[in-house]
Amino acid sequence: MLRNCFQRGVLEAGCDEAGRGCLAGPVFAAAVILPPDYANGALDDSKRLTAKMRERLRAEVERDALAWAVARVEAPEIDRINILQASILAMNMAVQQLAIRPELLLVDGNRFHTSSGIPFRCVVKGDATYMSIAAASILAKTHRDACMEALDREYPQYQWKKNKGYPTGAHREAIRLYGSTPWHRKSFTLIPSQLSFSFE
């Protein structure tokens, strides 16, 4: 059972990202403020849920949260500032978009910085520890998946509807055959060096 909060009586926002390890597409992040004493036994780390469960929980979180927001950072910016900084930027953007200013940020992982002045606590495996972070992980994941499924209609050869931009064998083979797109992260190793060639 996930914990309801880190510090009782403090308005906490859980923060998490999705898409750090992908070869293509934006990195997404979400921030979620849940009501005090909120209970939802189905909430969990998004990676441990089926797609159907994530979609159901997305609707519940968006309905029940005191405030929630989702932000994205595009591939060119990821290439410019690196994926870690882009993930942190996306989380900060999501926090800034919240309709309510939180008093504490609970951030999944071990690296974060902010200029907001809001205190924060990094929690390794936070999406499997705190409900607000789990809720943020679900929103970030489902919003990103929807984005990649939409992009798949424009670039079906990369199978983004299936792989969501992650480095599967089929995705890398499509890059080898067709080259990269504007949605690919050029600073990433898109295909192994033994298969590499120059992208025009």
C-alpha cells in the first residue's frame, strides 16, 4: 500500500516524468496534488500497471486531484540541455502550471533543482512509495503514450504506437532503413555504431 503523504498537514505535489530512455518524442512530466487522506488502492508505479489500468487511473486522478498539470520538453531542447536537465525542466514546468501552489514537492528519483522556492524532497522509487508521485507517473506516462500514438499516424514505419519511441530492435531497424525524423533525439545513440550511417 502506498503512503498517502510525506508530511501530514502540508500541501504536497508529487512529480514524475516519462520518456527519459526513449529515442524519439518529448519527455513528459506531471505534478499532482491529491486531497488530504486520499485513498486509492489501485494507484501504483505506472510501470507496474497495464495500459488499461493506467487509463482508468488517469481519469480517476484527473477527476479527484485538487490540482494536476502535465508538461513536455521537445527533442531539440533535450538535445541542447541533455535528458536529465530536460526531465527536471519538464517537472518544473508542470509545477508552475498547477492551479494551487504546493508547499512541498515530492520528486521521483535522486536529482532535482528548482527556482520556484518550493521545498522539495527527492525519493528514489517514489512512484512505488507515495500516492501523489504514483499519480504523477500515471499522468506523465498516459499523456506521453497518447502523444506517441498520434505521431505514429504520421510516421507509421517506426511503430511508435507499439514501442512509444523506446529503443526496440524494430525501432532501431526503422531508423537504419529510413533515417531519423524531427522527433528523434539526435544526441542519443539512435542505432548501434556497427549499423550507423550518416543522416541527411
